[in-house]
Amino acid sequence: MSNREDKKGIVDFLRQHMEKKTVAFHMPGHKGAAFYEEFGYGGFLAALADADITEIPGADNLFQAEDVILATMKKYERLYGAKKSYLLVNGTSGGILASILSTVPKGRKLIMARNCHKSVFNALALAHAEPVYVYPELISEYGISGAVPPDEIKRLLEQNPEAEAVILPSPNYYGICSDISAIAEAVHQAGKILIVDQAHGAHLKFFAEENTAMVKTCSHFDCTGSPAVKKAVKLPRPAEEQGADITINSIHKTLGSFTQSAVLNVNTDRIDLDALEDKLQMIESSSPSYLLMASLDMNAEIILQHGKELFARWQENLEFFYKEAEKISGLKIMRPKSSEMDSTKLNLDMSRLGLSGDMLEEALMKKGIYCELVTGNILMCMSGIGNTREDYERLLLALREVANDNNEKLFFADKRYKGKCPDFGPLEFCRIPVEKVRVKIDDAAGRICAASIIPYPPGIPIACPGERITEELAVYVKKLRERGEKVIGVTENGEITVGK
């Protein structure tokens, strides 16, 4: 019997994982049942299977909400100050697809950040739209994408007047935020629509409110590793307050709903709601999960009733973490100087101790701490509304132990571990192939990509249809697969799809 046949299945894995009593610095943001139990939903969780219903009388209809579902939508309109909020059961991905399909007519152009999530590239294929890429700034030390420059958006709008909309992620996976206000001004001056993929920033609205009511001090690291000026953990304003026409928020990532639940907010009168609603019902499941929608309702109620204390607690825990992390020898927190940061993302770097991100992740997992994402030297820990002070204390203790175990390896800054993600730069864009064939990765250099190649996470394509695959990129993909990493677009036997 093969190893695959030996595995018992999802339930057995989940039971075993729950028994480990791990600390979750990964999505979803609720971090487990204790969050719901704290606010009186323990009984509902215990009877969850009994709440798994369909559109029975009185249960309303997601695609013609007039009763209980509409009431939950209204809660999100109140929470985000949106003109209209839609519940999503296909994640932010579904909201992105519907937003693009409803604003970009067939064959027209979409100006998009090259580090957009794969769902944007999927929307391009469905809309038969042409991409115009805007390349984010590069955080050269780590080889990752930074903020999207407003001037580049403005330049591309002038060069592509037939473009219908602009889309970008903010924050990106690492918490780096773009200047949405400046981008919105450029987009609206050109008479276009701005869509912000705020999947990783559903919490920003509530931190913005919290920061108007409290001022605390905390020492941070900047990107050089030296202590910066003491200041509050003050997160950027949400895109809803910076002029975005549509924002899509993955409530499940950092707040208190179940995985795959999200909310789309329409913030201006520029959006054709009939067109958007038509695409939403086209994209989303015709059998929407009432459990997912119920979790969105629980999240909304908890924030409406207890948001002030929850976000004050989260902020205090972040300040505690950053202050204590500063004392750990060999630990650096990635905080680019040139960009606003979502400080709920803890980007850890122990390369000065000779540890890559993969090595640090493995060391923490052995101590029962599971994190969200590894990229080169960075291990990103995603905090959420459900993380407790004990979670941060356990993470700090584990980091101290790792530092002590490796302290004799402390390198000088110019000799630290060189494990950053490679920068492939802009790939040559050719026509998207019509005729396709599969080839081995070893034979892919110089061929035209016909199906996106996407390391997951973070779900950002490193090669898109129409781009020419370089030798460096092909080698990198092969190394990822050899290490057992998930790469969408690569078959089990190491083949990718290219033009004939």
C-alpha cells in the first residue's frame, strides 16, 4: 500500500493537530473555539451541524437578501461605513472576480499590480481582459514586493486611457501598505474605478478607530535592525477611508469568522450595483453555507459589542511583543522605512544567526508554534483578533530559546545568511498562447508561459500567461518542488504548460 493510501483523511489529521495544543500565528484570525466561547457562542458552536441548513422559509437568500442576511449586511455597512456590504462565501477571491467582471468589459484593459493574488489573473482570463502591469517597489534586502508607486499608476493611466479599472493589494502578504489616497486621486482624475484587495487588512478600520482614542509608546525595528524612534503601534487607515471604490476584506484572515468567509464593501456611487450583484451570483455557490454566513454574523456582533476592548487588547499585545522582541539577540523585525506597515504581521528574520526562514519555521514548529508564510529569510507570523497574551509570550519564549541555541553562530551583518527570495524583475510579456503543450521544467526556459506558476502561499504568480520564462525562474521553481513546496501550475511529474 502506498503512503498516500495509508493516510486516513482530513478528520484524522485535524484531530491529531488539535491534540497538539499549538499556538496559531496563521489564519484564520479567531484562533479557535476559545474566542467564540469568551463572547457567549460556545453553545452555538457545540450544535454547529444542526445549523447547517439551506434556504428554508425565513432563512432569506444571499442573492436577494431581504431579511436575516440583509440584517448582517447592514451590520458590516455600519462597521466599515460602506454604502453597501455583501457577504462572500467564496472568500475574497470571489469578490475580486465579481468586481473585475462587473467593471472591465470584455477585451478591455485592467491596470493591476504585478503582485496581485492569483484570483485577479483568473478574472483576467474570465473577462478576456488585457493586463497592464504596475510593478511594486522592491524591498531589495529580502527580494519581496513593497508598495505600489502612485506615480506609476498615474503614468499607466495616461498611457492606457482605454483601461477601465485599477486593482492592487494593500496590505500585501507581508503587511506593506500602498498610498491608497494618492492612488485613488489619480484613478478618479482619469475617470476610472479603484478596487483594493484588502484581504489582509480587514482589521485596519478598527485599529484606525482605536488609535484615535489611545496613545501608547513602543519601540520598533526598522529595516536595518536598529531601534527606531519610539512611537505607537499605529496602523495605516483602511482603503474604505482613502477613496477606494470597492474593497474586499477577508474577514476570516485576521478577524473572527470561519475560513472562506469575506465581505465586499462598495464605498462610492461609481459602482453599478446591478452589474456587481449579477456577477456575484454568477461567481458564488448557489448553495451558500449558512455556517460561513453565521460566522460573519458572530464576528460582526462581537466587534459591535466588544470591539473597543478587543482592539485595545490586540494593540497592547503587539506593543508588548515588539518591545520584548527588541531584546532578543540576533532577531530582526522587517519594517521597511519607506512604507506604511500593518504591524499585525510579525516579519521575523534570524539570518544573523545563520537561520533561513525555513529553518526558523521548523525550529518554532518543534515548540508547537505554527506560522503563516516563509519567504527567503522572513518568517511571517500572522496575528489575529483571537491571539492571547499567552500566545505572544510563547512565541517570545521560543524565539529566545532559538536565539540561545544559535547565539554562538551570530554573524556580522555583512555575513548573514543569504537566503532571500530571488528578484526575477519584469518578465518579457508576449502574446498569451492559444495552443499549449506541457514540458518539463528543465526545458521551459525561453518558452512562453501558458498557465500561471504560483507558489502557494502567498498565491502570487511568479510567471503569468504571456510572459517568457527565464532560466533563473525555471531553476527556482524546480528547487521549490524539490523542497516539497506547493507550486500551482506544476504537475506532479514536474511539467508546466507553455505555448506550442
